[in-house]
Amino acid sequence: MSLRDRIAGDLEGDLQDKPGQSAIDRLLALSLSERTGTLAWRVLWVLDGACLDPLISALAGEAEVSRELAEMAVHEAMSQDCLTCRGRATLMLGDRKLDCQACLATGKRRYSDRARAAYLRVSLKAYRQQAGRFKKVSALLSAYEMAVAPEMRERLK
Ligand SMILES: [Zn+2]
């Protein structure tokens, strides 16, 4: 669903009673999330370094997690390709095509809890205590990526 559709849907939703939330509040929240989505687009697709810190701050604020967790989510999103098959999911052995075992033929790089703990410079146990929060901010960033991509492609036409 495009951001425009989401905004339209949310404004329609305002025609029904929603205690404690005015249309202005919801519009403000949507414009903030559109800003975060735009920042995500600029960092992940345009590789605009100037947007990196604002994106990390916005994600940390919205997901209510530390900046370190938000930064790790952005870094993982920037290097999603499996290092073995370079994102192709398969390996060529002569004329034989084999599924990449490193990524289980997904093409996606898999990050272990141990690698994440090392990135954060904390113990494995300390990382696992915040793994739920990391998943939350990582899922938020993915949602922005998916929401913004069609809208941005439309604008770039
Ligand atoms: Zn692979």
C-alpha cells in the first residue's frame, strides 16, 4: 500500500469516532512517519550519508529503543546480501546450479545473535535480553522500506 493510500485510509478512519485522537494528531503522526520513510529511502537506496543520523534517531524514537539498536538495524538493512552468493541465492559449479547453503537459498545475509552481540560490544546474554527490542526496530525499518518503495518509484518516474 502506498503512503498516499495509507494517509487516505487513515483520514477516512477519522470519520469514525476515535477518542483522544484528532485528525490533526493523526495527520501529524503520518507526516512524521512519511519523513522517516523518506529518510529510510535516502539511506538505503540513494546512499545519502547525511540522512543516516536523522534516520537512526527517528527509528530509535518511534520504536522506543536505544540508538545502538536502531543503528544496527540500519546497518543490517544496508548489507542484506549473502556474502557467499552475493544475493543470488545460487552458486554455479561449472554448468550446475546449486542452492547456496550459507543463506539457505534466500540470498539474504543471516546475522547470528553472536554477531549482533559483537557489533553492540555486549555479551551474548546481554544481547539476548534486548533481542526483542532489536526485532521491533528492525521490523519497523522493513515496514518503512516496503511502504515507501512503490511511492518513491512513482515519484521518480
Ligand atoms: Zn547465499
